[in-house]
Amino acid sequence: MQQGGFLSADGAHDIHQHLKRSGERLIQDLQDGLNLKTPTELLKYQDLTIQGLEYERQYSDYWNSTAESDGQIVDAVLMPVAPHAAVIPGKFYHGG
């Protein structure tokens, strides 16, 4: 599945619309990844949707299989969104 396919399908137009309404600027660290782009074509978006549904099915099967050894399904997985609590502006890098 294309990384960020759904999140960037509109070419970042939605986030820019919200920023315009709020009067805020896009922070420097996000400007490269959220430049305005041409939205994803409908057939490509449909393909991403199909890939996403297949991924959901596979992950659901895995998630439910966690109960096989002890009868307990995992309730949640808690994890940070970045490997640190805060960053110095202009110094954020996380290869994910």
C-alpha cells in the first residue's frame, strides 16, 4: 500500500483550507510534506481503498489470532507517534 495514500489523496487541499480559515501558517517542519499537489485520480484512490480493505482484513485476522494461546484478545497497543517527546523547531526527523 502506498504510504500516506489516503492522507494525501486530496493533494493537501483540505489542510490548506483549514489553515486559511484559521489564519495560521503551516509550520516550517511540515511544509515539504504538505505542499499543494494534484489530487489522486479516482481509479488510483479506488485501488488504495481496495488495498486498505485487504490490509484491514489481514490485520483483523492477526489481531483475533492473539487470543489463541490464552483466550485473551489484545485490547490495545499503546505507542508514541515519534521516538521522542518534543523537538527543536527545524530539527525533526523520523524515518518511521
